Amino acid sequence: MCLIDFFNHFKTDSKFGLFGAAIATSTGLAIGSIMILIYLLDKRHLLHIIKIKLSRKSLKLSLRNIGYMCRLGFSSLLGELAISATMICGNYIFFKYMSEDGVAAYSIYGYFSPLVFMIYNAIAVSAQPIISFNYGIANRTRIRKALTLALKTSLGFGFVLFLLTALFSDTVASMFIDSSSPVHALASKGLPLISLCFIPLAVNVVTVCYMQSIEQDKKANIITLLRGFILMFACFILMPLVFGDNGVWLAVVGSELLTMFMVVPLLRNSKFLRQNS
């Protein structure tokens, strides 16, 4: 980001423009990759690159492990696809009920909602190695503590992000569109409604990562399919019929809430979280 700011600062004189921003982004990724390679190439570290064994048995084991990782990580792929599905379906429904102005207002949510998802994902992924390691050694106390901390942290961020969006919806909308535009009025009214989804979304994202960590990939996939596709499509179709224009904004909230109501019993019944287990 600093490199991007550097290029933008000299955009007028050097005429780098978007080309400069692209160079800055690529340079930042390259530097990060080089830092990782330097660490992995050092054999003094516990985690380092080793020579691949080319025997038939080793290759079969490698392929098995790759398939195992793909199976456990498939819900993460679904989660990323769910963001696109939400935007595509949302654009269609907003256009149907609110025409072009509704789509423009919804796009404001589309700009910053992936950032919210990434915050939760960062919290969950940070807890994932702790949970998976302690799952391997059957330390249920540490699993419970790590998951509880991840849930509390993500929920805390969820409440703060919801309050900021709800209280300063005019300011948020003004960051993307002129306050005199009718789109601004639509966004100012709708953002406090749709930002309610930030709270249940926190629970759902952390739970998916938890299920991945304890090798419950089927449950993780089901949760992701529910919140990102099945319930989301159903809410976008049904809620506007019941609540009108407000239902369009609340559709994402409905899908996340319904998913959370299904997720909480799974967490309570998990053998790794029961106090007497």
C-alpha cells in the first residue's frame, strides 16, 4: 500500500497512473514472496523446503495429501465464490425492485463487504493452526479456548463495524457517491439494514474454519453452501415479497442469521467443546 501511495503521489509528474499502481501491487507481492522463500530455504528452520522423493510410493502419498488438503479447503473456495454469487444475485434483485439506483446503492456495500469478510477470515485462520494442532494431540481445553477467543474477537469486530456503518451511513455513502444523488439517499437508508449481517457473519466464518480444523469438511461445506448460496438465493427471492424494499436490503442478513441458528447447535454439541468431555 505504501508503494501504491508513492506512485499516486507522483502520478501527475511521472504519469504512472494505474500503471504505477499495478507495478506497486506486483512489487509488493514479489517482495512478500521473496521473504517467504528466504525463510523456507533456510534448513535451520523447522519448516523448510525439502527435495521431492520420486519413488512411486512417495508420489502416491503426495497426491493423497494434496487431495486431502483440497477436500478440507474446498469450503474456503466456496466462501470466496459465495461473495461473487451474493453480488450477482443482489444486483439482479436490486435492479428488479429499485432499478439502476438500487444497484448503484448496493454496489457501495459490495465495495467494503469483502474487507469485512477478510477481517473475520484473518481471525479464524489465525486460530486454525492452534485448533488443528490441539485436535491432533486431543487437547480439548485449548481447542475450546482458541475457538472462544476467535468467536469473541470476531463478534466484537462485528458489533463495532455494524455500529459504525449504521451510525455513519451518510458518511460511508458520501465516500462513494455525491450526497445530492438519489443513490446516496438509498444507500444511507439501506446500509444500516444490510450491515446487520456483519454480526452473524462473524460466527459463520469462524465456525467454518473450526470445522475445517477438526476435519469436519462436510459440515464446513454445508454451512458455506447454506449461507452463500441456498439460503441467500431463497432470502433474496422471498424477503422482498414480505418486507418490500427493506426486504431487499435484509436478504443477506436473513441468510446469515438462518445459517447462524443452524451453526450454534453444531458448536454446542461438538465433543471438543463440551465442558464435561
